[in-house]
Amino acid sequence: MRKHRRAKAVEAELDITAFMNLMIVLVPILLLGMVFSRITVIDVTLPEGAAGEPDQELQQLELIIREEGMRVDYPSGVLLKKIPRNDEGAQDFALLSLVLQEVKRQLTERGIEKRDITLLPEPEVDYQTIVSAMDTVRSFKALVAASAVDAALFPDISFGQAPEAEPEVMP
């Protein structure tokens, strides 16, 4: 009878030093190379008239954006201020901000708390102009205690289609 000898089983150690070295180098490189992006969501609402109350008299503040300039109406359809393009041929968002600040001030003096505005761009208006208009109507930089802060203008933005342009009357 033959005896079977078994070889002693040697427990192998798991060597993970190479893997750990890789992780020590790889993790900081991945973290440094990561692009930190900030996603901003802008809430957009339907105009008040879309809710189905046709008999309610609307005092809607509107910004009509055309290729030749912008127009602020309050109430709907009544011209407050026409804002032509500036000297460089771009939309004058600085003047728009000043006009909206004055509208907000006058409405507040009358006791009207207005937070909504309707943007009415023409179909030809480019996307960047619409986004810049949204940024301008939402807030403006104000100085409070020697530091610049964003003061709210009309943060509740809704969209519509621009009405047909009236033909210019030559004097």
C-alpha cells in the first residue's frame, strides 16, 4: 500500500502594492483633470393669459425683442420705452436694465408687487440674445454695504411670440 503524500499547501499572499501605487497616482490625476461644470436652471412659466381666464384684466409687463431693437410694454401692448441697438450694433442690455429698474421702482411706489415679465422674441432673434435678455430682466447689480449683490427685478419669466411689427411712419 502506497502512501500518498500531499504537498504542503503554501498560502499565497496577495500582493496589491502595484495596484495601490496605480490608485495613488490615478486618483489625483482624474480629480485634477475633471471639468467642474455648473448647471443653472432657469424656471420659465406660462403667461397669465394661458391659464384660461379671459375676463381678467391683465397688467402684463412685456419685452418685445426684434432685430432692430427692443421694446418694453406695460400693460400689454402699451409702449413704455423703445430701446434701439447701441453704437456697436448690439442690443442695449445696459439701457434695458435701467428701464426695468425704473419700472420696478415706479410699480413699487404704487404698491404693486410685480415679479413676472413676458419675453416676446421674433423668430429671427438668436439664442444668445434671448439668454442675455433673460439674465437682464431677472436681476441687476446693486451696491449694498459697499459690495455688489444681485437685486431681483422680474425673476418669473414667460415666453410668447412677438406681435407683428407696426410699419414705421415717416414724419
